Amino acid sequence: MTTQEQFYELSFYTLAHEGKNFIHQHAVDAYAAQTADAVTKPITIFFALAGLYLFIEKNFTGKQVQDAHVQMSKKPKEYPLIILPENAGDITVKTVLMHRLVRTET
């Protein structure tokens, strides 16, 4: 299964969760940050990192992050070039899916 297909599977799971938390936003931001490369638009990386910061450091719900993205988009600007690390880390969509499967099976 490709990374894109794994993300679709994760999206199916996250979009099935109703309510004010909108966990799908966190999955979208994490996927965008994890898969960013030299051809990824700076705005995509900037929004993904901002969304993850708000979630992890400020305890924003996915809905609050989504609202922040909307506010950020109302002020168009040049986004800084973000130098990507050589290694984006070990946690991937596959890791999240495996964790979800383990949790649902127990």
C-alpha cells in the first residue's frame, strides 16, 4: 500500500469522527509536514507546521486549527522558504494506522 493510500485509509477513519474536535485536521497537517519535499509549496509547509504547533503546544482542537488556517489565509503573503530536514522522522501514516489497529483489536 502506498503512503497516499495509507493516508486515504487514515482519512476515512478520522473523517468518521464527528464533533467539535475535527481530528482530521491534525492528520492533514501531519501528512503535509511528513511528506513535504523540494516541490511542496511553502504555504503548505507553513500551514502544516503552524497547525501542528497549535495542536501540540497550544492544545487547539482540529476545528480551532482549521479556523486558524482560515484566518491565516485571509492575509495573503509571501511564505518563508522552510529548509526541510534530511530525515522527516520515523512516525509515518503507517505507524498511525498500525497503532490504531492495535488499539481497536484490544
